[in-house]
Amino acid sequence: MAISVEDSVIARITKGGEKFEILVDPKKALDVKAGKEVPLDDLVVSQEIYEDSGKGLRASEDKINKAFGTNDAKTIIYKIIRQGEVQLTTEQRREIVENKRKAIAATIAKQGINPQTGLPHPIDRIERAMEQAKVRVQIELDPEEQVESTLESIQSIIPIKFEKITLAIKIPPQFAGKCSSVIRNFGKMIKEEWKNDGSYLCIIEVAGGMQQDIYDKLNSITHGQFEVKKT
């Protein structure tokens, strides 16, 4: 669905001394700059190519073709976004950076543990460590692409490392069907077995920081009627 003009920002490029502008969704335009595929209808207000979008002055077909070697609007739109500049407001930039900061911290909390205790760090502790280490979140990059560098930066602030653990899990028959599908979503299944009485046993490899999430999820389903131990 195309966005409204009020919610859009300008993406701009100068080629051959001529300026070209389009009106885009700010977050989805950044996704495109990061290499993601975004449907055109979700990306732009319209497929109009402007010389000056503020004045509603459209670029001529001759100028467009001379600058881009084509008049295909889709090709030109993606080229303007990828090669040009997306004009974010200060507030938009701040919001996007903050959301990515939280996503980075959440990923580290799920994948990392405190080697001194074997337990994950709370997200707010990781965020404070990021602040102390002066981690600079890159607005153009996905959070996943910034996890490793962030981890290296905060290791001097808090003891943390990424570690895989294996858990042996046993679920009683009345909860086995629902729990088995949930467990598979948490990590790499090493072994699973259905007993004659309908109970479910498995061994799964997960990120160290996911251990509490697994406990909480299984507890909510079985009301505490399950067994988990590290192997």
C-alpha cells in the first residue's frame, strides 16, 4: 500500500548536473539501501520522478532518459534510493536508531550469557553497557549485522559471550503435542523421541541466553509439569 505524502520523505540524487527526487517511505527506503527487497507499492507515494518535489515539478522524460539510460520508473526509483540520499528528519533518524539499538540488545540478550553465572544478561544491562562503550548504531545496517561488533565493544564493560548449550527435555503426554512444536522453534533439534505412553523426549541445542525463555514458555503451557536439564 502506497504511503501518504504527509508520511513520506524525499529521496534525491544528482546526475549529469540534474536533480531528481521521489517521495518515499523513510523506513522502507532504508531497507532498500540495506539491500532488502521492498515492493514498489509499499515504497513510494507514486512513481513520479521530480526535479523539485516541493513545487510538484516533474522531470522531463528526456532528462530522465539521459541521466539514467532508461525511462522505466521502477528501475529509476530503486537507483535513486540506493545511490542517492534519503532525507530523514532528525526525529525519524532518532527513532530508527533507537529501534535498532533495542533490537541489537535483544539479540545479544537471547544469544549471550554471563560466563560467571551461566545466565543471560537482562536487556537493560546490555543497553547500559552499549551506552558506556559508546556503541554507534549504524542507521544503514540491519541490527543483525551490528551484533558482533557491539558484542566486542561491550565485553570490556560486562562479562558476556555467545555460547550454545544442549538441553534434555521431557514433556508429559497431555502437553506433548503442543510443546514439541514450540520447542523446535528455539534451536537445533539433536534428538527426539515419542514414548509409548505419549510423552515426548528431546535433546535440543540453543543459544545460552534462550534458556530462560524456554523454561518460561514450557511452564506457561504445562503449568510446571515438565523436566529440563543441561547435558
